[in-house]
Amino acid sequence: MISPDTLLNAYIDANIILVLGAVIWAAAQCIIRRTPLKRAHGARLNLLYGVLIIVGVAPFAALALWPQAQALNLNLSDMIVAEYLDGRFAMAPTSFEALLATRDTLIHEITTLSTTTGTLIATILAAGIAFGMIRAAINMSRVRWVIGQSYLWRQSGKVQIRLTDASSIPFSTRGLRRHYVVVPSEMLGHPADLRVALAHEFQHLRQGDLAWEGVLELLRPLFVFNPAMRYWKTQVERQRELACDQGVMQRKHLSAQDYANCLLRVCTNAMQRQGHAAMPVVALVQAKGKRNALFLRHRVLQMIEGGTGQTNRWLIPALLCPLAIAVILSAVTIQRSGDWSQDRLMLSTIVNLERLNSRTMSN
């Protein structure tokens, strides 16, 4: 049976890898903007999804590569110990040893609830995860309610197109067996907007965005206190909309003006009504909030600037390989040191000598 300490260690590692992956992806944007991927939004979305998969498998890859990493001394804590023994920074040996053991000490306090600090952290963590799960359940029930009260208009295979009066924003979502595209009933009176909305939501189906939205929403409660989770969610939401806009305009040969006018009309209607699409859904547009307004402006500008979205098929693998190496290497370096290395044995000797000297001086 897996011990609570092991589970908590794995959870902490997952949070750290999520942050490191976000940092690596943010840094990679500086390079991506200087490549043909700058306006190839579909390719950038595929690259983003690829990096997310790598972040997900990185902890398991790190465990598999751990023996080789130990042989090459690719461990952050061991590197810090080596730097300390080389005199790179000054600190009392006992204080340095206590600093290295901070994580293990804190994990033990949390899992055993042996201290006030450990109990408080465990309570906050459990309450945050519970709150996230309750919020996700409420949002999912809202989506089910909107779909339940909507009217089936058309159906093609596993995809249902439904009409609703409960939302002023078209959106798509999925269940275990079916995909749903839900549009406001009032759009039937605006064929041009209806065409854009349906094309947009069906493009999300082609891109596989509904599955990714579901996965991110399921993981979100577990990382409720991790700002990197919010960062990844925002990156996916924005990149998939840019990719979807570009894909629809190329497939349907829509003009940027007609497409932008549709988005603006949907936003205007949404601002005037209380009904809105609940999460987890992939909506045509997010109407409320200053950031959403700025992103809508960015979407319109991207439509005007245009772009084919085509790029060399080898460019994504060429960029994904170094990103994968960086993420997995980061995951390897944060692993806990296993066997006692020569440097750690030396540090332990120094600490014992300091303690012995302190006892001698006190006597």
C-alpha cells in the first residue's frame, strides 16, 4: 500500500512540474513568435497540446530515468550540497541540513497532523480541493440543465445541434457518448450569425477541444492553489479560439468583417442578458471581463491580418523535442535524492562534528 508521505510527495512534484512546464512554455513563446508558427494558430495549438501531454507524462518519465540521473548526478538537492561543500555560500551546517530537510519535515507534519502548521496546511488543502470539486460538479449540473431544457434541432451521428433560450452564447460540450452544439434560439432569425456559430463549434469538434476542456476541468480542482493551472487553462482557451477562427475562415471562406460582426453581436446580446454558458463548455466567445474584451480585440486583429496557417510539417517536432527534453530534465532534477552520495555523507559528518563541538563547548 502506498504511504501518505509518498502520495503527498508525488502531488508536490506534480505541482512543481506544472509550474516548471509553464515557465518553459512561456519562454518558448519568445522563439515561436519568430518562426512561421507566429500566425499558424492551428499548429501552435497542436504544439501546446503536445507540451501538455509531455508535462503529464514527465513525472513517470523522471521515475524511469532516475537511475541514469543518479549516475550523472542530475539532482538539484545534490547539486546544492556540492555547491555548499565547495564554499559557494556560507551557512551553519546544522541550519543547512535543516533547510534541506524542510520538505520532508513538512510532509511528515501534514500527513500525521502532528503540528499546528501541518494541520492548518492539510485543512486548507483539503478544503480547497473540496471546493474545487463542488464548483466543478455545480458547473457540470448547470450544463446538463441547459442541455436538458434545450430542443433537439438536428442530429448527425453522435453530434446533436440543440436550441436553447437559457444561453445567449453558442457553445459546445460533450457527454460520455454524445457531442452537443447548443445555440440560442434567437439565432434562427440571423442565418449569417447561425452559420458562423455552427462552423465555429464544429471546428472545435474537429480540433478535439472538447476532450481537452473536459480533462482540464477534471484536473482543475486538484491544482486549485497552483497559479500554473490557471495559466495553462488560459493558454489553451485563447490558442484554441485563434486556431478555430483561422480554421473556420479557411474552410468556409468567410470574410473577416462578417466573422467579427458576428462575434460583436453575440457579445452585445450576452451583455444585455443574464443567461450565459456555464463551464465546462467551449463557447463562441467570452463576453464579460476586461481581459476577455482585450482578447476579443486580439481575435479580430488576427482575422484582419490573416495568415494561411500552413507551416512546415517538421517544425512542430523540431520545437517539441527540445521542449520535451527541458520539461523531463526539470522533472528529473527535482526528484528526491535516493542513496546517500559522497557529498551527503560528508555533510552529515560535518554536521555531527559541529554538534559534537557544541556539546564539548557547553561542557
